[in-house]
Amino acid sequence: MKILLVALNSKYIHSNLALRYIKSYCSNHSSMELMEFSINDRIERMVGQIFLAKPDLVAFSCYIWNIKEVLMVSDTIKRVIKHCKIVLGGPEVSFDAADIIRNNPGVDFIVMGEGERTFRQLLDALKNDGDLSRVRGLAYRQEDKIIVNPPQPLIADLDTIPFPYEDGFSGLENKIIYYETSRGCPFNCQYCLSSTFSGVRFFSLERVKKELEIFIKAGISQVKLVDRTFNCNPERAKEIFRTILELGGNTNFHFEMAGHLIDREMLDILKQAPPGLFQFEIGVQSTNPATLDDIKRKTDFNALAQAVTQIRANENIHIHLDLIAGLPKEDYESFKRSFNDVYFLKPNRLQLGFLKLLKGSGLRIRAAEYGYEYTQYPPYQVLQSHHISYEELLKLEAIEELVEKYYNSHGFLYTLAYIIDAHFKNPFDFFEDFAAYWEMNGYGGLSYSQIRLYEILLEYGLKLKGIDHALLKNIMRFDWVSQAKPSRYPAGLEPRKMPGMGRAVDLFFKDENNILKFLPHLRSYTPRQISRLVHIEIFEYDIVEGISSGRYLPQISFALFDYNIENKIFRKSRFYKVNIKK
């Protein structure tokens, strides 16, 4: 029997961990292949590739973001390979398996819950004409009936599951490698599917250490751990961090962390990490105590804030903080407070997401209690509730677009700080007002170049009361030049011309003392070579001093931008105030 495991990933750079576990666990079935696509691939191409593989059974991994495409592909496959068995598995099909089989005649089997053991037992039964009723965790059709077997017990000893990358990393070049050191979550957040399973199971620490070494020695670019709460056991997490630090290498490791469980000892360990080794995603979701209590989310925002502040100060770990709009007892004003609380922590990335009522989640079960209306198709996003209206959620979606374009791009750091401090009471008020301006002028829903984003923000900023127009332009130009050596400027931000500036800059780079003071790493370069690698910009304000002090004095100043830094995760350049003798 030819078995084909098919993944429809959300992006080309992603890979599928679940199916690799299935393949390794079912190694007794030798005729098994893995095929990965992106949901952006044409349906016809995917079907064609699957057809040419001539499978007898095709198994798909199903999630909210690919179920539509999976059902289209599986239906088409069934029409052109009529004998082929279709198996679905994954969170999107585990909670209403009977309905999915009933509504999709081409689907033969659904593997519910943790899939490794159930899928292997299914293959064994099909191979040996065994009794399907004995395969726990399986739903299937039998003549005109749909059978849903009792659930499969969770695998107690995770080490019985082989390493999912035993075949190596061929075909995974330039892709994110997914990995886990545990399954389950100690918390019971009602919006999350992890709440449907109790407890946490761990792969042995000895095994994890060996596998981390495999990734590092293979030179993998990024390993993204999918543990729901990596540091739920802080002592175990510390040991893993120490192991990675000892192993060295250039692999980036991404962790989902509980911020309030990051203690002083862990902070001391993390401080030793070179920039770019670790990145953390921390789910804040809300800072409203009533909301957190209602969704059964246990956290301590003060402890989280202290940990994030310390990590940010070290500037070696990329911090990603999440918020969710639409949670119970979180109205528009409450969400505004949550947004400001998180914004003031200055994360490297602030993700504003929207509540999705996932199948099997506690909030979906209690949807009527909260007055939830939500889309009846994936991703089941909330439309309104007793606490927040559809119109208010639309406003938040517009704000989310601008947070992504202007905050998360890191190209407007000092401009945003100036506009907010000069004109608004808080960051949310700025984004709310800018979003209204954005929509009023028809900018919504379109993509723009970075230079055009600068021009729109300048256009908006010049209309605000209390804004020093000249200072705004200087700060925006500083942000622009700090990103990369400028070849052109946004309209309205062109630099002032000063007679003799070119010669003065040449003399600056010819002075060995200047190079040793500001650019010692370029001391072996000629002045002409150095001038191509760095940039000196003239400003009408003391910009460099103003950035550190908040006081922008109107005076001619010069800033040297050095773009030759090893790690550009946290900044694109170094900058210095310099003296230029004209």
C-alpha cells in the first residue's frame, strides 16, 4: 500500500511537524512519503503532484487555515483515484468528525486527537484486514453508517515517538524547522485548544539535549519550538537554555513563554545569550483582571512586565507580545488600556490578534453566554459580543493594520515617540486617530512602499496641532537615514544643502582620529571605501542628543550612521554625534 502524507502549509517557509512525527512513528510501513505544499499553490498543481505519486492512501493534516483547500484537494483526488483512501487528522477535524465525514463523501477516515498511535493502528488494520472498531480515536464510514470510536489514550512516554527528523533535513533548506520538548499546557485558557487536554508531558531532558545538538551541528537557521508554554517547568527550561548556550552555533531558537514565570535566575542565564540566539513570544492577551479571570488565564502582569523590561534592556532577545481583541468582559475601553499597557513595554513586535472561537474550546461552548457572533467558517473569528460591537472590532482591525506597518516595521521608532508625546495622551489614541485618517483618505486595504508610508505619516503629522513641523521632518529624516544608507528621500524630507559639505565630510574620513574614535572596525579601509559604507547627515536640531534626553534643541548638528553591524535584529545602524569642520 502506497501511503502519502500531505501538508498544505500556510507559507512556503513553513514545514509540518505533525506529519513528520506520523512518518517516524509508522516506520514499519515502508512505502510512505511526505509531500508539502503551500495553500497559495494552485489546487490543480497539488492534485497533479499527488496523482503522479499513485497513492493508495492520502493523509492530510488539517488546521483552520488550510481546511478549505484540504477538502477541495481531497475531493478532487477521490474523483481521479477512486480506490484511494482519504484520511484527515488535526485539530480542525477532531471535534466534529462525524459531521465532516457526513458532509464530505470523499473522506474515508478521520484521526481524532493525538495522531501517531491511531494512524499506525489504522494502517495495521487496513494492511491485515483488521477490525476498525478496535482502533481508538478513529471515525469512519461503514456502509451507510458513520462510526466514531472511543478516544485514544494520550501517549504517556513521549520518548517512544522517534525523532521526527531522522531522515535528515533534505528539502527543508530555507524553511523554519518545528520542534517540541513537551505536549500539553499547565493552564486552562478557555480560548485555546490546549485546555481540552489536561496536564503536560515531557520528552526526556537527555533526549532533548541530543536533538538540540543535531539542529545546531546541522547549521539549521531557525528552530521554532511549539511547546504551548516552554517554561512551564522553569528549572527544566533553564537547563535547556544552558545547553544551547554551551553548544554555541548560529541557530535561532523561538520559544513561546509565560512571562510571569521568568525569574531572576533565568534572567541571569538569558543575559549571557548572544544577540539573535533566542526569540520569545509571550501571550499577554489582556491586562484586564476580570477578563483574565473569566478565561481562566493565570498570569501576573507586573512580573511579566518586569521580566520583559529586563530582557529588552539587554537587547539580545527579540520579544514578541500578543494581545487578543474580543475576549469576554473586554470592551473597547478595556482593550485600549490593555493595548497601552503592552505598548509601554516596547516589545520588538506587538501582535494585535482577534479572538477565534475554535472547535472544542471553552469559549465556543459558552458562546451564547457571552453573546458571541462569529464567522461560521474558518477561522471562526468573533464579529461581536455583549462587550464589544462589530463596529468597534472594525476600528481595531484598522488599528492593527497600522501597528503592523508602522510599529512592527521598526522604521518609525523616534517619529512615533515624538508624535505620541507631543499630541496624544497615549499610544492607542494616536493609532485610533491615525486609523480614522487612513480610512478617510482611502489608504486602507492597499500595500505601500516604505517611502510612501513615510510620506503618508508626514502628511498626517503636519495636520496635528502642537507639532513642530520642522522638528517632525528632522526626526522622520533621522528614522529614514538610520534604516539604510539613503539613495533617495521621501517627498518633504529632503536634506538641506550646505556649501562645502562634501569636502568637509571627505576631510572627516581622512582624519585617522575620527576613524579610531567612531569606526575602529573600519580602520583598515581607505577614506573613500569608508564613505561608501557609512553616511553623515546634517540636521537643523541636535537630534542625537534629543533622542537620549527628549529635548531637541534647534541647532545645526551632524550625525554619523554606521550600517556595518553584525546583528541587525534590534537596530539597522549605530549613530553618533560628530563635528564637521566646514
